[in-house]
Amino acid sequence: MSTIPPTRDATPPRPGIGIFERYLTLWVVLCIGAGIGLGQSLPHVFASIAAAEVARVNLIVAVLIWLMIIPMLLKIDFGALGSVRQHWKGVGVTLFINWAVKPFSMAALGTLFIGWLFAPLLPTGEGPSYIAGLILLAAAPCTAMVFVWSNLCDGEPTYTLSQVALNDVLMVFLFAPLVGLLLGVASVTVPWDTLLISVLLYIVVPVSAGQFVRRAVLASGGPAALDRLLARLGPVSLFALLATLVLLFGFQGEAIVAQPLVIALLAVPILIQVYLNAGLAYWLSRRFGVAWCVAAPAALIGASNFFELAVAAAISLFGLKSGAALATVVGVLVEVPVMLSVVSIVKASRGWYERGTAA
């Protein structure tokens, strides 16, 4: 893993949000309908898919998740880790939010809302599983979509790249123990062997594969070749995500039809924790005198989640039909509109922010 400061070519492109990503919530809603309909009309097909497991890993879902995750990880340049020190205050704020605040705040919010306030409205006995899914969602910092959010608020690209690369490294070592700790506190049985297999399959393998392909493409064709590859793989990644959601809702169909309010109730702690963590990261950045172009992406990285990894881990740990898997999917449902709202808030408050840092 290189620690050489990134060259000009290492600076990530400044992507806008594509039409597919912008309307991701709509596609998720369509997947809910398609999944429920297919699950009700083709139960034998879904039973066969569920049976395609080896060592508790569903092979079809595993392939879809790799197709979903690996193209995103191709964007990460670990050579950018050498530039972390250039923006150490912003990096410190985001690390604090991602690893010391967000997972614990989500565990607390999940326990408050799902385990107590909303418990009478939820399926009996599913509360711990829903809380587990929320914890998995919060324990995985966002990787790829952060570049889009940062671009939309004119964030510093070098900071964004270095922070995301650092979070990817930390996920390899911190995701499993943090999830295990919080699930234990929430009285959810932790299948440690499955958790470690999930880290290997959905963090270590995709990160390694992504870096191998990235370096090979850059060596043979340079940044232009990598951009072309990312453009071709983007639709593959999104198709894999939507196909996974159709499968999940195919298995969850009966529960959702019986209690459609579940999705709205699960969204409540997710929405609160996004605004809580974004606001805290933004406020701390202002207190420490961090430049706005770093504070804006710091707030976004602190608030957003690597929902693809959360979905994968929930399926591996608790199964396709679990409340944990459903809870992580709700994170996908609200991701785009809520993060676009955070982008609007930090852009609208730029004057207030810079007056404070100047003072």
C-alpha cells in the first residue's frame, strides 16, 4: 500500500450525480413492488435461490454484492493516504464521527425507537433484528457516493479522497469488533465466525480485487482507461444493487404486506442519526477552524453510510428474510434524498460557517 502523496492524476474526477443515482429512491420503491409481486407469484424460485448456500453464504447474493461493491472500490486510491496530514483537523473530525459517535448513536436511537417507542407497532420478536440492521448500517462509513456529495458542495477533492481511503483501511480492522461489541450490548447473539467471514468476503476481498484491477488498468492505459472502465461498470453496480433489493423484498413480501408501516418506522432513527452526525461534524469543524471546503465533505462523510456493505453483512449474519436485512435496505431507500438535503444545508450555511471560522 503506497503512502506516496498523490500526483495530479490521483485527484479524483469531480462527478455529478447521474439520473439513475438521483432517482435511486424511486428505483428502490419499484424494487419493493417488483420483489413483493415476484415473491408472491414465484415462491418456488425464491426458495431455490435461498437454498443456494455454502457455509451460510448465499452464492447468488454474494455474486451480486461483489458486482455492487468492487466497481465502487476501484475509485479509491490508497496512495492518497500520504495527504491525510494536509487536512488533519478535518480528518480527525470525520474519524471521530464515523467511529466514535455514529455507530453508538445509532445503537442508542435504535434501542429508543425500535426497542421501546415503536415496539408495539412492529412484528413481535423482530425488534433486536431491526436494531442489528441499523447498527450494521451505521458501522460502515460511506465509500463511493461520498465523491458525488463532495462534488455537489464544491468540497476539497484531496481531502475527500484521503479520508475515504483511510476509512476503507480502518473498516478492515474496526468493522467486525465494533459490530460485535454493539450487537452484544443490544443483546443480539453475535455469530463471530460468520461476522469474520463477512469481513473477509465483503471488505478484504473486494478492496484487494479493486486495488489489483485499478493498478493494472492504470499501468496499461492510465487515468483515461480507468475512467472508461468505471463508466462501463457503473450500470453493472447499480443493476446488482437493484437485483439484490428485488430478492430481499421477494423474501420480505409477506411481512411488509402485513405491516407496511415497518419501513416508515425504521426510517425514523436513520433520518435522525444522519442529521445528528452531519450537524455535529459540521459544528466541530467550525469550532476547530477547518476550511469550509473540507468541513462540507466532512459533514457528508460523517453522515452517510456504506449501505452496500451493510446489506451484505446483514444477509450473511441474519439471512435474506431477516429484519436486519430489511433495516439496511431502508437505509438505501432514504440515502439519496436525505444526503441531497444535507448538501443543500451546508451550501446554504456557508456564509454563517465562514464568519465563525474567521472570528
